[in-house]
Amino acid sequence: MLESRLSPVDKLTWMMIRLHAQQNEGAVFPTYDDLQLQLATPHSDKASRETVSRALLMLRLTGWLSLCHRVRDKRGRIRGNIYMLHDEPVNAFDAETLDPRWMDVLEKVVITKIRVCGAWPALR
């Protein structure tokens, strides 16, 4: 994956999601716990949840991953997410079509210039 807007961790996240999908007929997304273990550095047991969240955010913002739907229980709590992983980045129109909150997330990142995710420089 040759994508200058993504960090090595972001790229590894995409690869781990892809590998997981191939092993599960494309229907199962790895859990945060799975990704934490797969993204761990040599000196830690697992990556932080923030690292996983940041990588998923960058993949969404750059069009490599779409959050298509949030599954909620009867009380409105999130039970899981339905994602679509792309072989190449989708354009802004397709990102907004596939990921209904994509523009809201992009706007929040641009307005607040969230530095922790590294998204601001990548989107300029």
C-alpha cells in the first residue's frame, strides 16, 4: 500500500483488517482487542485503544475504510459497527455515500485541527 497520507501504523491496520477479512470470508471485522494485539510494538504487549481509534479514523478520512452502519441495542448503546474496507481510496462523494457521517467527522477534524490523530496535515 503506497499511501503518503497514512502512517506505518495506519497501513498495518489496513493490512490486518484485510487479512482478517480474507480469513473470514469478508464478513467479520477484527475487534479492538484483536487490533491492539496486532498493532503492538516490540516493547509492549498491545497497542493502546487510542492507537487503534486513530488508525481507523485516518483510514476513514482518507477513503480506505467506510463506517457504513452502527448497530445499537434496545437502549441505544453501540453493539458494533459495519465497515467496508476498500482496495483503493474512494473519492469524497463515495465516502459520504458509503459512510453517512464521513463529512461530519471530516468537518470536526478540520475545525478542531485534531493533532493527536495526525489527520490535519494529511488532509491539507
